[in-house]
Amino acid sequence: MARKLLLEHENIPGIATFDVYRKNGGYASVEKAIKTMTPDEVTEEVKKSGLRGRGGAGFPAGMKWSFLDRKSTKPRYLVCNADESEPGTFKDRYLMEKIPHLLIEGMITSSYALGANTSYIYVRGEYMYVIRILEKAIEEAYAAGFLGNNILGSGYSLDMYVQPGGGAYICGEETALLESLEGKRGNPRLKPPFPAIAGLYASPTVVNNVETIAAVVPIVNNGGEEYAKIGIGKSTGTKLISAGGHINNPGVYEIELGLPVEEFIYSKEYCGGIWKGRKLKAVVAGGSSVPILPAGLILKTAKGEPRLMSYESLSEGGFVTGTMLGSGGFIVLDETACIVHHLYTFARFYHHESCGQCSPCREGTGWMEKVIHRIEHGHGHMRDIDLLVDVAKKIEGNTICPLGDAAAWPVASAIRHFREEFEYHIKYPEKVKNPKHFEIEPFVSERVAALV
């Protein structure tokens, strides 16, 4: 049984309330940090832990904290990115809904380490019921003396606010989030300067994901070195995974990084195998923005080694034969799934969510949606396949923020591994137009078969 650091108490009745959370060891990290540690010592423990950002990029959290301009005379801010809008990802919602005080505790401890006296939780606008849960938890923390002036008599003060988002995926990008938090249109900023130098209100700011901040609690309680013993290599600690798609047990799971992908998919402890006894066809391992991999490459690397749930193992082979852990939105597709159909769903999403600031993204996402729509509905041409690849290349790396890359990678990988499926749509339009007669055998690309 894998050990749990974040979801250990998820099934305790009343754990969302302050009293029950406190009785089960809650806010111990705040007491330890404020009473026995300096802010720099807290930051050092996070560095020792090897904790990497759990929002998608996987950048070392302690290093990100160390970039904060501590010489500035301006106020410092900690902003929690709870704008969870990545398709296939719902683990932050689960954490905030079930154990809201874990996030509040992590925010207090992290704010102390950063020397921030004001912090914000920017929550996806569609999570209104979660916002109410957080607001109640914050009220309880204020009443208990863990927020406000002179916390625990230490002289350290912190105010915390919850800010609903505007329902825009782009605000998951940290600088667009800061623009939105300031009351502006949520467009990404040009960098540099980075938020650590000039973030919220042009002041030094750290933006971290919900899960990242929550992980600070066990790191401070148990020590960074103990946390680093969990996991594998540079992928330390545990990770929340949102598992969905064609599996028997969809839900949120806390795994130790380094768990074999095959075990995660087929173990009764986790996904419980493919539903209806069908075969695995493909997996989107880290949310809709990462490259899709066929069954052969998600279970084993191109070198024949077992693929692991870690940052390094999933990216083995680059984007030719690998993918990314990303946000942990693990979408499983069985042998009956139509890759073109799923790709069209993704393409519609990214076209809709592009802020329009960069022309490669604004125009390119629209072109990709139209071309995939044409293929999906039986009106495509063979040249459309290479056209999609070309458009994706034109978008990738040419935008202010990663949304353009997020739109391009699924397209390029789907064609790379399932080109025959796109060709099928073009060769047999009558079967595609009439779904009742659209029966397509599972595809295994000859190129992928040669690799594995």
C-alpha cells in the first residue's frame, strides 16, 4: 500500500472542519515553522525535498522560491494557482473540497518562508462551491489565530483572500493569472521580468499550484530529506493523479513517483484495468496538453524499459516516443476510441481558450480545429494530414505563453502515432459520416511497432 502524505486523512468524517483537522495533526507545520525555524530554513527544507511544481511544468519549487527578490522594499506576495482548467485534471478540486485546511496550512507556512504578509488563492470560477468551502476554512483559521495579526504571538502577520477566476483556461498561466487578479484582461505577460521580481502589483511574487503548496506541510513536518527518500531520482515525493477515461476505477489517486505505469493502470488499488475487458489503445498521461502515446509506448519506453510514473521516465525519448507527467490528468483510451474524434475535442478547446494575443496561436488553433473537423466529418484530403503537422510546427515555440505548445503537441503526436487512423477517415468518408457503420479496427502504427 503506497503511503499517503496529502490524502492520508481524506476519509475521516468532518476533516474539512478546523476542529477535526486540528485533532489529526493539522497546522503543526505552521507551529514548527514559526516557532522553531527561520524563513530561510523553511525554504532550505523545500529545496532539500526536491519538490517540483505539481501544476504541469515540474520546476523545482525551492529554487523558484529562491528567485524571489528579497532586497526589494515592496511587499511580497504568495499566490496559489487554483485555476485548474486543464482537461482531464481534477485533483486540485478534490484536495480543496475534501481537505481545505491542508491548503490553508501550506499557504501560511509558505508565506512565512517567503516573507509575504498577504496571500491569494485564485480559484477557477466554475468551482464556486469549492470557493465557499475555502472561505469557510479561512474564517476558521482566522478565528483560531492562525491567520491575521501576530500569528501564535510570533510577530508574523498574514492576511489571506480567495479570488474567483473568470472561467478562462489562459489564467492558469501564472502571469495571465496575475493580470486577472489585478482586475485586467487575463493575457500573459512578456518575460522578463519574471513574477519573482515584478509580479502582482509589480512586486516580488511567487505563484505555486495547489498541490505544490499542500506538499510543503509534510515537508516541514517530516523534513526535506525524508520527503526526498520517497519517489525515484529527481522525481521525489508523492503525486496526485486524476485518472479518467476507459478505466474501471476513475478518481483521484496519490501515488509514490516511480510507480510503473502498467501497475497504475491495471492494479485494483488504482485504475483497476480497462473497462469491459477491452484492450488499452492510448493514454494522455498529463492532461490534454501533453503528447498522446499508444499502448506500446506508454507501458514501455522505446528502449524496452518499463515506463514509470515520473517526470524523467515519461519524457524518455522526447516527444518522438515520450510524453510528460504534466498536471497528472491521466486519460485512458480503449481500443474502440477514435483518436481523430478525441483530437478534435482538444482542438476545439484550445481554439476557444486562446486569448488571441499571439497570431500563431490565435490563427493556428483555429486552422487546426477546422482541418481536424474536416477530417473527422469525412471531408478531408490526404494533404490535410501534413498540413496539420506543418501548422503545429509553426505554432510551437512561437507564442508568449505555453498555450500554443499545448495545442500543437497533441496534434503532432496523434498524427505521429496514429496516422493510419487519419487516413482511414479520408479514405472511407461514408463510414465516418454514418457513425452506426463506423467500425474501425485498433490501429498500431508500423513506425511505433518497429520501435517497441
